[in-house]
Amino acid sequence: MARKMTDGERKFWAEYAQVLERRGIVGKNAQWHVRRAQQFVYGLDGIRLRDVDSAYLLLWVDTLGRNDQLEIWQLRQAVEAVEILLRDQVGLAWARDFDWQELRDGFVEIDAAHPTLARETDCRAEIDCAGEAAPIAAEAEEVITRLKEIIRVRHMSIRTEQAYVDWARRYARFCGGDIPVVDVADNVRAYLEYLALKRKVAGATQSQALNALVFLYGQVLKCDMGDLGDYVRPKKQRKLPTVLSRREVSELLGYLRGRNQLMASLLYGSGMRLMECVRLRVKDIDFDNGYITVVNGKGGKDRRVPLPHCLVEKLREHLERVKCTHEQDIANGDGLVYIPSALARKYPRAGREWRWQYVFPSVRMSRDPRSGVRRRHHVHESNLQKAVKKAAQEAGISKQVGCHTLRHCFATHLLQDGADIRTVQELLGHADVSTTMIYTHVLNRPGVQGGSPLDSL
């Protein structure tokens, strides 16, 4: 720092260095932590360090996230330095309960392969989902490009596109870099056997690979795959969903904080999928009528889900903070949000309108990987996934818990409360009621209401 310190300041920063050492932060890393903490302290502009509250911290993080010169790891380092300063050094009470991990995890870039952006990428732009460097022949690349085009013409899911392109690449590499059109059945059977015997993939993975190859040959190459001989498609396993009790859900939510708690509560209270929650926009929430509109959900379908009454005030307060951030973005010449190209052409100014903003925006501004335009994207879904997994461990829940578990709980608990199966089907967005019927596995049925026969001995 280009300033002369007093003896008191030297003592303070020496004590901070000792705290870092106790945390295992030493050497050059410790020097940078000290520098980040000093930048925070000397930028307070007359505010006493002990008077810093969570609102000021969030404002500082927002300002920090606008700095394009800092890498993701540098932003996380700065947050960690301030966390140690306020919680361990100064000992502020609110800092001990604050969710610092959420702040650090918020600094995540959305890359071009992310499902929200990938659909806008040109079919001929290279996104290698397999992540391997083995060469693929130019003819095979043209086939894969055509595969993307046909999938997009049919408006199939971007996840399906990424999976099918991935399998086409893996298959081409297995066949020496090309996609053969002779002895197709022998090549496909050999690849499926390789997956099962050498790679030891699950039956569902093997079936997905076969589906991708059937689509590749049937719809792209217009080639008859032929008879696969004695190959038998793996039997689909029937797995029951993991469902938490109401007590376990309450404990799980209790170990979450801030935005993560609000998002997880929405998953359980409305039955939304993770990406549906992450991609929510301001216009999708109807406070007056008490529902949320899920736009372009799985299968490209829209539906309405309930807005829990207990979350209305929290959600309003959250949106007020988000709106302040958006207004500051506008003042700084930013304020754009991602909108699909077709809508962006039709409504060129919509990208800066408040109603199109994400309900859960990212902490940091990011640049579009194709156009270079600065936008504030939605939070990365991995943030909530990590938070829910950690909360389940802290709550002592021994079941395998993820974000989708909360959707299972929503459906099961509704049925337990007497909701009609057709209503639950509509709320979940299932095309077939048989998919919803799996949630009846926990209901009391005749024959099991008496419990186990061992109890009567």
C-alpha cells in the first residue's frame, strides 16, 4: 500500500497475519490475503470497521464483481481475505453466521457449452463435449454438424443435442476417426460391447448411446443400421426416488442461508426442477395470483406452479436488492441480460428491461463467449447443488440428497396430503401420469398399513 501506517495499524495487520498462519495460509498467498484485506479496509471511506454490516459487504462484492481485470480465483481470494478479517480478526457477530461460501461460489463463469447459451451457438462452431483431443476426420465432422442441425430443426432439448453429439464423437473415435456406413451393425454392436465390457458403463448409459446412434444413422445418414444380432437392450431399472420426511426437509433448509435457502425452498415449495428455478425471470412471478410460470420447461412446455405464501415477503425483499443491482448496472452502461436470439431481434430493447432480468442473477458480470457483450447472467446451478449437499451432511441426513430430491418431496408430500394424482402430474409437468405414479410408493396402502409381521410377534 502506498501509505504510511501507524504503529496501531502495523500491530493490527501483524495480528491478521497470525490469524492467516493459524488457518494454514502462508507465504505469497498470505501476502495477497493481507493486500486484499487492506484494500477493503482502506476503501471504507470513513466507515468504522466494526460498523460494517452484511448490506455493505454485498455492495462491496457487487463492485468487486464488476472488475474485469480480476480472475475468478482472485475474486474468491478477496472474499476469503475479508471473511477472515471480519469473522476471525474483528469478530463481528453477523459474520459468524453469514454464508461466505455462497459468495465465493457465486464467482462462476457461464461458458459457451452451458445449456442456457449453447443453443445460440452456431452449429458449425466447435464445442467438443467429450473433451478429448483424438482426431476426427473432416467427413465425420460434417456428419456431426448435420446432426446438430437436424436436432435443432426438430426443437429437441439442448441436453439431448449435447449428449448425441458427444456419443457421435466417441463412436467416431472408436471407429478410427470416421463414422462408417458399411458393416454398420457390426460396428455398433462392437461399440456397445466395448462400453459394457471395457468401460463398464451403466445400462442406462449404454441405452443412451444406442439411441444416439440409431438417430445418427436413421435421421442423419439415412442408413439402415441392420440387425444387431443377439444384442439385447439393457433392461431399464426401476428406481424409487429418495424422499425426505417433513422433519428432514425442515432441517435441511435450516442449514442453508441467504439465496441458497430461498432457492431450495422454492424447489420444495413449487416442485420446480433445478434449471427451471435458476432460469426464473422477474416476469415469471405473479405475486397477486400466487403462482410462478415455468417457461420452456422440460420438453419445451410451459406450466404454472404454486408460489408458497411463506416465501412471498422474502422473495419481494430479494427482488428489491436485485433491482438495486440492476439499476446500478444501467447507470454503469450495462444492465443487459441474455435473451434468445429470436426474441432479441423482435424486442431489441428487452435485454435491459427489469421484467426480463433473472430472479437469481450472478454475482459477477460476464462476457458472452461469442459476441463479447457484457451481461449479468443467472447463477450457476452448481452453487445450489454444492450447498444442498453440504447442508444434508451438516444435518446428519444419511440419504443421498440433491436438489432434485426436493422435487420428489414436493410430489410425495402433496399426495400424502390428499392431492389428486392428476393435479400433481400437471404441477410437475409430466407428459404421462405413469411417471407421477412412482410417488405413490410411500403412501399407506391396504396390506401394509399394519406394518411388518415381525411387529405382531
